[in-house]
Amino acid sequence: MITVNSADEIRAWPVVAGWHVAPNWTHVKIGDGAKIGEWAWIGDWAWIGNGAEIGNGVWIGGWARVGEGAKIGDGSWIGDWAFIEDEVVIAAGAVIGDWARVGEGAEIGEGAWVGDGAFIGVEVVIAAGSVVEARARVAKKKEDEDE
């Protein structure tokens, strides 16, 4: 795993320590302090936030966004245009579909599948092995303010 200390650092190496960025790698943004595992693939125009941790063998699609402090487990797959907000934890082997959105502080369990265009709300926990259908919406119940 490497740690990126500045965006300038990655301009010189499209393949480093076994990890790869897309052929048009100059359009990938990797934030300060981000950690990238071996054999990770980062697609064109993807954005990786400051302090994010990308595990070994992770695939991040084109135009995807991984927020600051997010942790993506080994072997996970993040689809094109997916939006992973800050401080999200995605366990090993999870799949996040194209155009899916995962809210701040949410947790996605090992091997879970979040379908294309699905919405996972803030601080929602999706159990290991669960399947969230395409375009589904999963959110916490809003607490009554009178209580």
C-alpha cells in the first residue's frame, strides 16, 4: 500500500507498486494522505478524497467519487459514477453499482451488493451478504422531534 502525500506525486507514475490508474490517469484526483492498495484500479476522472483508504485489488469506476476518510475493503468494486460520501466503510468484496450513492458514515458489510442507482442513507448499516436492489432507497427512520 502506498500513501499519496500530494497530487503531484502521482503524475509521474501510472503504475506504481502494483496499482494502476486509468489510461488517462492525469484526470484522476487522489487526495493528500490517501492510501492505495496493490492492484487497485482507478478509472478516468475518479476522485479519491484526502485520507481515504483503498484496499488491494479494488476497482473504482470512471467518474466515481470516494469521500474523505472512506475505507474501501480488499476486492471491492465501485461502479462508474458511484458517489461514496465521507467516512463510509465498505468491507471486503462488496459491490457498489453504477450511479449508486452511499451516505456519510454508512457501513456496507462484506460481500454485500448495492445495485445500480441505489441510495444508501447517512449512517445506514447494510449487513454482510445483503442485496440492495437497483434504484432502491435505504434510509434510517427519522426520529420524532417531540421525543
